[in-house]
Amino acid sequence: MARLLLDTHAFLWWLDDAPQLSAAAIEAISDADNECYLSLASCWEMAIKSSLGKLHLASAVERFVSEQLAANSFTLLNIELRHVARVQKMPFKHRDPFDRLLIAQAITEKLTIVTADKAFAEYSAKLLW
């Protein structure tokens, strides 16, 4: 059993059955023995991008995410103070604040991040792509 944290793009590509999602990611997310998590940070990122017109969701972000979590048996990973504190200790190799928080969450919670972002490899988080 693996515990997977989906990066925002991996979550959206999974929902869209997008060809950009790797075969390994599809296999891992599809495996019912694995636990899949979506960070509240990704929800925040989707809300911002949606409000800027850079992301079009089928409904408001709260409804969209709630429905998709339930439909896919994914779990919402809340942002804890210990996750934010971990960001403070991390080297500044990735500039995106959402991604830095995802990395911190993955390290703190011992999750594998499902991401195509090569910059994540600069950190000690376990990656899958």
C-alpha cells in the first residue's frame, strides 16, 4: 500500500483522463490498495487560478473538489502548522509557494508526491511519475 499526495496538475489530469498523466501515476492512483490525498493547498491554488480565469472548473471550487474527492475516494489533506513550519526549514530551490507546501506536507506525512514537476526532485520527498 502506498500513500500518495497528488500535485494539483496530477489531480486535474486524473479527473480529465488526460494523456499527460504518466502510466505509473495512473496505475498507482487506480490501485484501490493505495490511499490518495489532495492537499488543501491544491484547492487554494485551483481557487486562485479559477478566479483569474486560468482554470475552468465544472462548478465552484468547494463543490467541485468535494464531489471529486467523494467520487474518487480521495482524502483531503489539511494544512497543519507543522507543515508550514517544515517549509521554513527547507532550502529555497523551488519558488512556487504551493509546491513548497506540498513538498513539506509529503515529507512530514511520509507521502509520495505524484507530480511531473522535475523541481520536486531537489528535495527529500519521495516522488512518483
